[in-house]
Amino acid sequence: MKLRTGSFLWCLYLDKLYCLLSVRNVRALVEYFRLLDAHRSRTLNDVLFYHFLHHVTNWTRRQIMNVFNMLDWEAVGEIGFDQFYMLVCIVLAHENHLEEQFIFRHSRPVFELLDLDGEMRIGAESFQKYDFLFNIKKHDLREFYRDFDITGDCHLNYKEFKLFTISTMDKYQEKQKEENENEEKKSLLSESTA
């Protein structure tokens, strides 16, 4: 997924630690949401939602409608600002390569979004359907269910999902530490050769 350059979302800053917007950015997003709300109903229907995402991302129509259906958990045919805010944070986290951090920090809302049936458990099909949102690869998914499906029912309850988020965050932090060490080595090498 790519965020189109020049869109309003490029102007927003997502905090890298908590994966949330600042108060100033939320106020700007509220105003933007009001501008998108052509019917003045404080919601976006599927048409408005589609055109917004089509304008700011390179998602296909199918992906956009899947996301709309995921966010419209009450099945009323529209989403409110809370769902819109969550979507913007997910898009910005993806754009900034903070998917692991986002899932870790917001594990309960992400779990509830992926729990399409409301059964308090997530199947592999949910992850496959929304892999473009959280950048989860198929081979990672197999390992993920092998390692964290403790009950063996091919679904994850919230506790199993939380274990996954903790493990993913640990791997992310190790990767970041490795990258920082490599950068330090490169800078030391360049200083010593200069």
C-alpha cells in the first residue's frame, strides 16, 4: 500500500512510540472529516469512503470495500469519526513502517477489527483478507499460527493474539537495534577512513 503524495494525510504526523496523532493533528483530521461528510450526518457512507481512500491510497476497489466493511462493525452502512481516526492511524503506521508497533500498542482494537464474526477469535482468513493493512506475509502467518495457536483450534483468542503482538514487537526492537548498530559501525568506518 502506498499513500499518494500530496494528499492531506502527508501533513499528519504519527507518533512513533504510541502510534497516535497529536491533538493538533486530530483537530485537523476532525475538520477534514467534516469536509468529507457531504451529507452532514457526521458519518461517511461507502461512496464517500471509497472516494476518499481512492484519492489518498493506491488500494483497489475490493480492498477499500473490505476495509469499509471491517470498520462498519455495526453494519449500518456508514462509519463515524472514531473508525475514520483508526483507519488514518493504520494507514500512517503502514506508510511509516510501524505496523508491528501499531499492532502492539493497539492490540485490543486491532483484534476487534479482525474478529469479523464477533466470536472473540481470529482465523487465518481474516489476516489474509487484510494482509495489505498490516503487512503480514503468508509465510509469517503459517509460523504465527504454529507458534501462537495454543488451543489448537486454528483460531486465535485475544490472549494468543496478545502473545503474538509481544513477540512481534520483540522482533521489531531487535531489528531496530541491529540497524542502529550497523549505522554506528558504518559511521565509525567512514570516520576512520577520512
